[in-house]
Amino acid sequence: MSDQENITPEVETQEQATAEAHQAEAEVVEQGNDEQLAALQDEVAQLKEEVLRSQAEVQNVRRRAEADVEKAHKFSTEKFARELLNVVDNLERALAMTPDDEVVKPFLEGIEMTQKSFIDTLEKFKVEQINPEGHPFDPELHQAISMVEAPDAEPNTVLNVVQKGYTNHGRLLRPAMVVVSKAAPKVDEQA
């Protein structure tokens, strides 16, 4: 029994030493874990910020793409509409040049109906006329081809529209060609 008695205190001492070592190790690990935990939390915060920025960037790209597609749909007919404006102009010229005669009256009515149908179709696709007669001159929508003295009109007023202008969804397709009033020259009263 003496061998067993000698073994037990040694086992207890080893167990106690092992327990102390585990406890010391746990304390070191806990201190290391606190530092690691703080580092991991910082890393998680950085990753969350990167994810939010990436999501915001994707959303911005999506919005830009949607806006580009919308513009493409809006203005896809722009070149086509610009070419059709010559047809509208020719119909207007035909109406202006047609004599007021009973023989020609049915043709005149046909041209008027065709012109109205054409303009209605253009308006359906947001191509709208600019007919500024009697309105102030706007250099963004009108092109002045001459200036005329007009004592009964305010200066810079559109007196006559030579060729109507057109917009497509508010964007200028062609400016209106206009004649604009100018102020009468001042007469020197001393003469």
C-alpha cells in the first residue's frame, strides 16, 4: 500500500498542476481572445461598410441604366421625326399656295386633313410645334432671320413665323425661323 499512497499525492499534485496550467492557459487565451475579438469586430465593421458601398454603387448603376433606357425610348424617334418635318412643311406650303377656287376646294380639304393627321401623329409621339407668333423672341427656341421696325409691336416680339419649329419631349428638334420686331430708331429732337 505504500506504493499506492505514494502515487496518490503525486497524481493529485499533477492534477493540480494541470488544472493550474489549464486555468493559466485559459486566462492567456481569454486575453488573446479579447484582442482577437476586437480585431475581428473591426474587420467585420470594415466589411459591412464595403458591402454597403458596393450595394449603393450597384443601385446607382441600376438607376443610371434605367435613365439611359428611358432616354433611349424617348428620343429614339428623333432622327425620324426630324426627317418628317420636311413633309409637314411641304403640306403647309401647299396650303399657302393653293388658290381659293371651287375646283381646287376638294384638294385643299384633302391636304388640310392630311396635314392635321400628320401633326396629330407627331404630337402622339411628343413632337410638338413651336409657333411663337406674337410672343417674345426666345433664342433657345427661335432663330431670327430678320428684324423689322414695327411701331405697333414691342421690341423683340415675333412678328412672323417663316418656318415653324419643333420639340421632341421638350428637346429642340428644329428652331422656329422668325421675323422679329426691333425698336424704331430714336429721332433727334434738336433738328
